[in-house]
Amino acid sequence: MCTERKLTRLDRVFARLDREPERPAHIDVPRMTPHRIVLFAATLAFYGAIVWAVVITSWLVRLDWQVMFFRPYQQWAEIHAFVDYYVVLGQRGPTAVMVAAWLGWRSWRQHTLRPLLALGVSLLLLNITVGAAKLGMGRLGPHYATTIGSNEMGLGGDIFPSGHTANAVVTWGILAYLASTPRARRWLSALSAVTSLGVGLSTVYLGTHWLSDVLLGWAAGLLIMLALPWFEPLIARSEAWIFDLRDRWRERRTAAVPVQTAPVTTPVLLKPRATAADDEVAAREATSAPRSPRAPVYLAPGPHTARPERTPLTPVGSRRPPHTDRITRGTAPAARPLTGG
């Protein structure tokens, strides 16, 4: 009995590496639903509340100072090496390269530029919003604080909100945003939220950010992910424009190269080039071939006479003796003399 081999997980992974024949039609684009609008409004209110609590030097600022004086990097020094590596998950360069490589493969496999364009739009929004907030509020970090208990605002710093945390939310959250199934979207959303919060707490552990910086950075990244469906029409138009530009460039390139067509002629049969061995074989066959027999001289064409008119002639130089008893045709034989016996 022949049974089919059961595919392993590695076989299914390699099967996914094949390019699909055409763009999948089942991939849905997230839309700005009422539920998402409510989440966006709540996150925006949370963002404003954090900023206001820091500006008025509320209990949140006092909590920032207490955590800074606690010095977590001294309390749990044994995990310092791990945190140094883990915080790289929030750095812009390494994470953007890894996520762009994955989304680039998805773009190639699914015949679409939407994953890469969505990543580009989200990173552009991140640079504009977070960068503007950093420069506008100018808060100093814990290592550069000047006055104990102050909010350190407007002193030329650039740590509020936390760029590591916001970048972790966007770069890992874009994978959940572009997931193909609702189940994968839920799991990746939870994973990106935990990863981004872990990155933010790592910066607090290392003493490079206040706790309020992390909270505001997490809210800033979440606002970008919630607002991304508003930019889907722009992403679709950009993709159509890029594909149209590519098609026009291909047509122009094809038209620039003239296609030369050779005139249709009668095919000429070419004989293979004779080699020395072929010449030797041909010469051997020519010498060994029997010659055609030549026609005898007496069969040469000439005047033809009737058979009765011919007279027997003895060939000159014939060795046969003449026969006197032979009678020429047409004459009566002579009577033989009778002899007595």
C-alpha cells in the first residue's frame, strides 16, 4: 500500500518560499472602523494627559525621580548584559532593516508593494510626530537632570517621548497590521505590545529615559498604528503610480531597441565539412569499386545486314582448320559416290 509522506513544518515553510502566480485576492486592508476610532481617541487623550502631567510637574514627575534614584541597573546588575542586547529591538536602524527584509520578501511573493509602502509611511509619520514632540518639549534625560524634582522641560533635550519605545511599537506592530488572517493579527499585536513595553522598561533600567518618556512613546507609536488606515488610499495610489511608471519604462525600453527580422529565404542544405579520414575512405572506395564493363568491339554500331546475306568467314589468324565438308546455306548438297562394301 502506497501512502503519501506527511509534510513536516520545515516542508511547509519551504513551500511558502515559492512565488504565488498572481496577487492574492483574500488579503484585506484594515479600515478605519468605529472601534478603531474609539481606540485612537482614547490613546490621543492618554497622550495629552501624560504631557499635561509632566508639564505641571505632577505626581508622575515625582515617580520619575523616585525610579531614577532607585537605580535599577544597580539593583539587578546580573541582567545588565541581557538588557543591553534586548534594547536593540527598539533601535531604528537594525529593526527597520530586519522588518524591511521580511516585508520585501512578502512584496515580491504577493506581487504588491503595499507592505513596503506601509512600512515607509509609518516610519515617516514616526519621524515627523515623535521628532517634532522631542524638539518641541526639549526635556533632558535622567543622566543630564539639573534640578531634583523638576520636569526638566524646555532645556534642549530630546528624550520625551521615548524614541526607542515608539519605534518598537511601529516596526513590530506593522507586522501585525499587515497580517493575512485575524488570528495572526491578534497574536502579533499582543507580541508587539509586549516587546515595545519591554524595550521601554529596558531604557528605564539603563537610566536613559524617565518612566513618563516610555509611557508617552508607547502612546505615540500606538497612535501611528491606529491612524494608518487613513493613509491606505494614498498607499494604493502610490503603488498604482509606481507600477504604471514601471510599465511605461518597459515599453519605452522595448521601443528603443529595434527588432531586426531576417528576410525569409530558401534554406540551403550545407554539407558537412570533409575531414582527412573521410577523404581517405572516399579514395579507398574509388579504387576498390569494380569498373563498368566496356562494350566489345564487335558490338559497335554499324551497318546491319540481313542474316541470310551473311557469309561465313573464317577469322584471320583462326587456329581452327577449314572444314571442306561443310555446306554453305542455300545450296544443294552434292551426291556422295557409292562405294561397294
